[in-house]
Amino acid sequence: MRAVFPDGTVEIMPTAAAIAKAQDMGLDLILVAPTAEPPVAKAMDFGQWQYEQQKKQREAKKKQHVIQVKELKFRPNTDEHDYEFKKNHAIRFLKEGNRVKAVVQFRGREIAHTDLGRNLLLRFAEDLADVGQVEGQPRLEGRNAHIIISPLRPGAAKEKEKEKQPKEKPPEESE
């Protein structure tokens, strides 16, 4: 077994001798790479090592962001003010990094006018094009039509703004 000690020394020795030497130092022998040839073990305080591993996991968990799917429900005859209100909510959700699922619910005889719902979803997707990207076309499932919009990656919003701005002409040289 290859044993690594806190003072930086690396020795190849039998397992029992490595354990005895680590115990003499008041440390534990922890197997770091069991599949290596020979296996590698490190002498350290096991409790402290466990604490540091848990601390790393907590830090990693703090930094991660769970993406949620926020659902907005419409009807085929949704009024303009209601549409704008829900559109602003969708923009906020996309800026927070969440996905948005827009659903048009058809009730009763409204199911005969699925084209109205489809047009509403396409308009919604077009209005959110500067903050999100559409994942596929509107789909009709039962009495609901839906579309899913994902937030743009962080650099993509800046690229779109640059495309919208007119390019400046280089200064002409005067003779």
C-alpha cells in the first residue's frame, strides 16, 4: 500500500504497518484510491475530512439553481389587458431562469376554434422571442393547447440587442 503522510512523505508499506504509523501520529488511515496499483491511502483526521466533504456539498447545493416550469393559462378569447399582464409575468419568470408553459384551455364549443388558441400561442412566443426561445410548435392535447418557452442562455440576450441596433459606419477618410 502507498501511504501518504501529512509531512509530505510517501512510502510503500504493508497495510498493517501504515495503520500503525498513522495511529502513532494520532491520525486515521483513509483509502483514497483503492483501484490504483498499489492502493493509495492518506493519513488524516477522519472526522475533519468528513466535515470538509459535507461543507463542499453544502456549498455546491447553494450554488445550484433548480429550474421550474411556470404555467400560464389562457382561454381562446383572452382579453388584451389579461394577455399583457400574463406576458409580463412570463418575462419575469424567464429572466429568473425558469421555463414557461403557456396553456390555452378550450371549453365547450371553443374546441371547434383551435386555430384561435394556436394563433394566441404563436403570438405569445413571438412576443417573448427577445427573452426566451421556443421549444417546438404549439401542441394540442385533449382540450388544451400548449407551448414551452425556455430562457435564453446568458450571452444570447446581448447578441440579440446588438443585432437590433444599426451598425455604425466607419469614419470616412478626408483627403
